[in-house]
Amino acid sequence: MGNQKSIWVFGDYRNYFQNRVTLQLISKACDLARRIDAEVCAVVIGHVVDEYIMEYTAHGADRILAVDHEILKNYSADTYLAVMENLVRERKPEIILIGATDFGREFAPRLAKRLKTGLSADCVGLDITDEGLLLQIAPSFGGNMLAEIVTPERRPQMATVRPGTFKEIPHNYERGALVERLPLITNLPGQRVRLVEYEKSAERQHTMENSSVIVCGGRGMGNRNNFKKLHELAKLLGGDVGATRPAVYAGWADHSALVGQAGRHIKPKILFSFGISGAIQHTAGVGEAKFIVAVNKNPQAAMMKMADVAIVADAGDVLNTFIKELKKRIRE
Amino acid sequence: MLNLIVCVKQVPMVTELPWDEKRGTLRRDLAAGMMNPACKHALEAALQIKESRPAHITVITMGPPAAEEVLREALAMGADRGILIGDKLFAGSDTYATSFVLAQAIKKQCPDYDLILSGCYTSDSETAQVGPQLAEELDLPAAAYIEKIDITGRTLRVRRFVDNFRETLEMEFPALVTVAMENYQPRYTTLAGLERAFKEENIVSLSASSLGISFSTMDTHGSCTKVRKVFLRKAQKENIFLKGPAAIVVNEFLKNHEDKVSSAIGKDIKKEENDNG
Ligand SMILES: Cc1cc2nc3c(=O)[nH]c(=O)nc-3n(C[C@H](O)[C@H](O)[C@H](O)COP(=O)(O)OP(=O)(O)OC[C@H]3O[C@@H](n4cnc5c(N)ncnc54)[C@H](O)[C@@H]3O)c2cc1C
Ligand SMILES: Nc1ncnc2c1ncn2[C@@H]1O[C@H](COP(=O)(O)O)[C@@H](O)[C@H]1O
């Protein structure tokens, strides 16, 4: 493959949701690859992975590096790290993108350390600088800001990316890719961490990331009862309820409903935002919403400024009226 | 006796944090910083281990001189010793550099540890990288986001919920875990306990030179990432404002956007001709 630059995407496929993240990253990698004249390579580690080789090809990868072996059946940081480290040292990719799933967030930092390179966490945007560097856009601490991060010298340039940040390319099963099936390295380390038991759990199974309608509530809902009504609206609309951190901490919503930098990154077709100020830590998770309707009594709130429709009124009142009106109108 | 190390970090106080209300007084004592919430969960996990068997807890932090306060708070909660690593050379370190420095201090000050606990992430930088990178630096078996710890002899058994899987993992000491926020609710620190802790002398301060770290060391082990700039996120929307009594704004919104809503929810909400809503 000569001096062809390569952008790698780690094939995270353990469940449906992680697999979507991989597809989203392949899509973004295609976009970046055009700008630096690189190929897009998906790395698939595991056992019986043909399904993913096909899928990643159909979704835009130019090359697939597959290491398929019985020993790799279970996700294990120890073995996956060794396999990946070996591949990287041999092939020297320019960029590696990894989904910020739980596994990705455990795996990527160790890989970066082992490769003596930088890693930025939870990016909400990626770009290429004039110098051809990977521009990693990550929410930065405290203030209402985003930070632009680069890895000037070390290679590969690495980033983890929050699920839902990018859109996958529709599949095309006519596409071809160069599939390289590679043998397992011979010096695989023993697994120091033993998987005693595991079970796929239904809990937290449903994710808000793919929901097309989200109703979010913040501190401005005022109390638990008002907040509860958001569920009624969400039910009418066939959507999910999200919450800001104060709403979660007040016990109005479960932690799994948290939307933002520390929680979910949503990209609904329509987002209703009730009584939310729009702090960057929250809006970092809603940037991909197509259409935003915000209700806040303060027209100056940041959430109102980023809304398509900003309703200046009491959140509880609007919510009640909206529910009443929708009940009259909805026809299946 | 088990030798436990807990990595803690001081982060800027954010008024939204619930424990802010409970500990109003404490906060004022601690001025602008507070112990990162996730680190507190990690410390609590260590304290609970210590309740069930003989153990010694070292808390370690890298930060400015003021970060000594979080070590004192940790002592007040029940830790035995604090290590403060501070040097201008380390300012602005990314996780790559931070984990290197922490590893050097651990090798120097408490090489005979059994278990290192870190928070799962910090509330200021939220990278969740320092724990795993420290494990890599010290070549330790590790597990992130653990919710439960059991120890039998030299074997550590942890439970966690990651990516929709409930997992039970086992490894031998020495090891490292990052502690999730689900469990191990931190205990309350009394003001008296805190006052006492501020008089204690078991805090060690380390500088770059005492760790044998120089500018040239930080050339190879220092930050790999560079922050180019920080900026405000801006909106590129039409941004229509509606104002007035709820009944009026809701109707106006629906009148103008019923198509949008209908298509998003996949149901028809258009008003019928003779609908008397
Ligand atoms: C490191 C870090 C990570 C964080 N991560 C997240 C995260 O992932 N998600 C998250 O949400 N937050 C996060 N936060 C907290 C975040 O900074 C904000 O504090 C939070 O999003 C604010 O929530 P809010 O909008 O509900 O509350 P507030 O900021 O208090 O806003 C309430 C809004 O409601 C309006 N209001 C009040 N009463 C009414 C009424 N009757 N009718 C209509 N409007 C009304 C007010 O005008 C105000 O704009 C994080 C913070 C930090 C430091
Ligand atoms: N400067 C530091 N000193 C000590 N521990 C730290 C420091 N920075 C991060 N940590 C530890 O690493 C965890 C994750 O931090 P972060 O990678 O910044 O999200 C924290 O909860 C701490 O346990």
C-alpha cells in the first residue's frame, strides 16, 4: 500500500448501538480521508466477524483489516490492545478513530499510551487543519466553550467520538473493499483480567440516541410533578424524555436520561426543551438535533438562542396546553 | 495489610452539584475547588475495603498547592496519608503526561501497593483517560467503571455494567480500577473531622526534581496533545421567537409547524377543517 495514508476506525460491534457508532465513524473518516488523500480502513477484531466485514464495506470502508480467532471471542482489553498495537506499529496509520463507548473509553487511552501518542476524549466534531492535522473538537471544562485540540507531532492522531455525533452513510452492498484477513499474533499476552461471567442486560438497553423525538426538561420545570408531565408529552409524540443535570440531581429523572457532555448525545428530528438554560455541558449533547423548540421564560437563555422556535413563556403552562392540544389533534 | 492508593483531583466547584447544598460550610472552607465527585466515589470504595480488613490508604493528587485541600478532605474521610505532586513543569499536562507523573510518584513513594483506585472521570476535563493510562504506565491489569469490589486473598473480583453487559471480572493484585458513580455513595465529612485533618502532618509534597523529572523528561513523557483555541458554540438557526399566553403561543407554533411535528412523530396532527379545537 506504499505511502498511502490511512485513517483507521476501530470496529466496535459488541451490540447494535456500538456498531452504529462504528458506522458513524466510518462515514466521518470518509469525509476526512478525501481531505488528506487517505484511505479508510476498518479494523475488525473478534471471532466470526464476516457480518461486520460486509457491513463496514457497505458503509464506506476502503480496506478491512480482520483478525478473526476463537481467542478473541470476548472483548478483552488485554488481548485487543496487543492485537491493535501490533497492527498499528506495522502499518502506521495517520489517524485512529474509536467510538466513545464504555469499551472504547477503556481501550483507547491504553492504546494511545502504549503507542506514545495523544488522545482527545469524547469529540463532538472532527476536521482537518490547513496543515493537514486532525482537528479534534471537544467540549472543554467549565465554561461555555469547545476546545480545538491537535496532536502536532505524535502519530497516530487519536480521538474517541461520542455516539451520535456523525451520520452514517447509507449502505451500498455493491461496494467492494480490500479485505485482509490477518493471522493472530504469536506473542499474544495472557489475559490478566478474567471474564468470570457476563450477561447481556435489558436494562439501559433502550437508547435515546436513535430516537426521533426527545422531550427534555430542566430545572425550570420547577418540581417533580411538572417534570412527570414531560413523560405524557413524550408518550403522545412517541419519543423519550431527557433531562439536564439539575433535574437528574433533583431526582426528577433517572441518570440514564441525562443529556449532554456527561450523558447522552441525541440527534432527534425534533427536540422539545422545557426550562433549560442551555449550558454548554448540556448543549454539547443536542447539537445534532434537526429542529429545536425551546420553552423558557428568559428569552436571553442560551437554549433559546440555539432554538428554531423559542417560546417565551412558563414551561409548565406551555406543556399542559401543548398536551391538551395534541390530544385533540393526533390521528394515527 | 492491603495497600490502597486513591487518585484524587481538585476540580473547580460547580454550584449545580447536589452535594454543594449539603456541605455549604465545607465548600466555603475549600474556596474555589472541590474534590472531583468521581474521585470521592473511588475513595469511598477504598474506605469500605478498609472497613472489612486491615488496609492503609494513600491519596495522591497532582495539582497546584491549593489541591492540598482535597488531600485534607480525604484524610478527614478516613484516608491515612496524602501525597501532593506540584510543579510548574506539570501545569497544563494532558492525560498522557499526568499519568506519567502519577506513575513516577507511585513508584517512588508507595511501590508496594496492591490496588490503585481512580475516579471514572473528572468533572472538569471529563476525559476518563488518566485511570486507564496509569494502568498502562504501571503495566497493571485493570477494569474501568466498576460498581462493586470483592477481595479474596490476592484476588480482586469486580462487577460492572458496560455497553449493556453486566460483567464480573477477576484479576490478581496489584491492579487498578476506575470506580463508577452508581455505587459507593461518598460518606459525609464532618466539619470537626475536617478541622482535625487540617492539623495532620501526614502529607508529603513532591516536586518534579524530587521525582527526578526534568524538562527533557517531559519532552518524551509530556503532553502529546495541544489545545489550539477555545471558542463559543454559535447557532445558525432561523431562531423565531414566540411570546404570549400559553394557549396562543401553542396554537401559533402548531399552525406554523404542524407539518414538521407530524413528520417527526410519524403521526398526522394537522387540524381538520371542522375541528373545533
Ligand atoms: C463538567 C460538567 C459536566 C456537565 N455535564 C452536564 C450534562 O451532561 N448535562 C447537563 O444537562 N448538564 C451538565 N452539566 C451542568 C450544566 O453546566 C448546567 O448546570 C445544566 O445543564 C443546567 O441545567 P438547567 O438548564 O436545567 O438549569 P438552569 O441552568 O438552572 O436553567 C433553568 C432554566 O429554566 C428557566 N426557567 C425557570 N423557571 C421557568 C419557568 N417557570 N418556565 C420556563 N422556564 C423557566 C430559567 O430561565 C433557566 O434558563 C455539567 C457541568 C459540568 C461542570
Ligand atoms: N491531576 C490528577 N491527580 C490525581 N489524579 C488524577 C488527576 N487527574 C485525573 N486523575 C484521576 O483520574 C481520574 C479520571 O480523570 P480524567 O481522565 O481527567 O477524566 C480522576 O477521577 C482521578 O482519579
